[in-house]
Amino acid sequence: MKPQNKMVAAILALGLLVAIAIAVVTKGPAWRKKAQQRHQEDILAQLTPEKAIALCGNPIQDETQSSQSPVTRRLIIRNDYSLAVELDFTAFPSDPQNWRLTAIQDPSGEIKYATPATQIGVLPCLDPKAAKKPDQKPQ
């Protein structure tokens, strides 16, 4: 291979590497944010009352109403800031072990946490992955 061809190949390879690096730097935060959002959605989709209690500790209040269909269960848990947070679950009488999270809100009902980010934000104990970060202080 001629020295000129080697130089052209090296410049093309360098250009390709620079283009890949630019793509990673510009798209990286968006990919990371999307991955975090999917992670939060997965946590909430798989959340049951028992799992919430295991992750966040014993609730202040735990009520089950089975007189109506569907069956409802309401947990009130204190978060890291000593604020009370209500988690509402439902299950159908035909499948009482299959709980589904329906809402996370302030017990008064005035503040509703609608997005996965705000729901995990108000109760960070729900994300066991976040609890393992080394920069957090032990409690």
C-alpha cells in the first residue's frame, strides 16, 4: 500500500472514530435518561404491597377493603423526609394475590404523583438499585 493510501485510510478511520465519539457524547444522556425511565416504570409495574413493605419498612397504616369489587389496599409509608406517602393498590376477587398499583399520592389526596420519576422520587426506597449507590449516606 502506498504511503498516500495509508494516510487517507488513517484519516478516514480517525474521522469515523470522531463521528462515533460525537454520537455517544450527544446521545448518551438521552439514552441514559430513557433507560432510567424504563427502569422506574418496571419497578412500579412489578410493585405489590408486600414488596413495598419489604423495601420501605412497615407502613404507618395498612387498610384492605374487600367489601367492594375490586379489592383495594391502602398503605401509608413515611419517606426519607418523614412525609407520609399513600400507595393505593387494587386486586380482583378472582385473583386476590395479583395486586396492581393504582396511585401514589399524599394521604390528603391533594398531591398526586403522576409520573414514574415523581413516584420514585417521593419514595426512593422503592428503587433497590438507587439504595446501593456508594455516594449515599447510611441511615
